[in-house]
Amino acid sequence: NNCTYCIASHTASAFGKGMTDGMFKELQAVIGMANETNKLVTGYQVEVDERFKPPLPKK
């Protein structure tokens, strides 16, 4: 949600539970790729695949 407090508290908590600098950098890379993909799909107005449209099948 891009809240400064949330980012700081969750980051501190993750480091407190053993996250390394390398893990943090990898996490940031994954978040960046997801954000970029989301922006591209939104910009190109890509249609949702039929299999993902509601109603979703029950398991």
C-alpha cells in the first residue's frame, strides 16, 4: 500500500526474523517485476483470460 509506516515495520520485522540483505534485494526485484508487468498489462488493456474470469470453478 506504499505506506511509509507499513514498509518500515514489515521490513524491520522481516530482518528480525532472519531476512538477509540478499533476500531483501531479491524481494525488491520480484516486487519491481510484478509492478512493471501490472503497469504494462494495464497500459495495453490486456483482456483477462477466460479461465480467470468469474465465476471461478469450485474445487
